[in-house]
Amino acid sequence: MAVSPVTGALFTDVTAPVTATSNAGYSKVGTASCVSYLGLIATGDASIKAAMENGGITKVHHIDYKSSNILGLYAEYTVIVYGE
């Protein structure tokens, strides 16, 4: 099951903050995800490093995450990095 500040028994679709820095502004966004199938198989790289690389980011402004879950059959966790 994906991490979330709140969970629904049947369905979860939540976006929440992770952290922020004092770096000013952002023009780039990078994402990285991992998924779980049937609660039995989990795969992916949802690291901040992977999201930074995917967005071409070297200076982080802030980081959010998105968590989705459908009956525990399919869950996805995505890290969203904003920066320069």
C-alpha cells in the first residue's frame, strides 16, 4: 500500500507536501514513481534523485508526492520535485 496522510478503504488519491527549501522559484518539474500490483509485486524508483534526474533539476525548490490506491489491488506513489 502506498504511503498517504489519509487513506480511503476503497480508494485513495492524495497529493501532499514532503519538504521545501529557501531556493527561489522553479521552472522545471521532475517525477519518479513506483507501483504495487495486488499487494504482491512492487517495483519502481520513486526517489528524489530519480525525479531530479528526470526533470533535469539541480536546485530543489520544493517536493510533493502523490499517492493512489484502489482496493489494495493497484497502488502508485509518485515523488514530484520542483526546481531549477
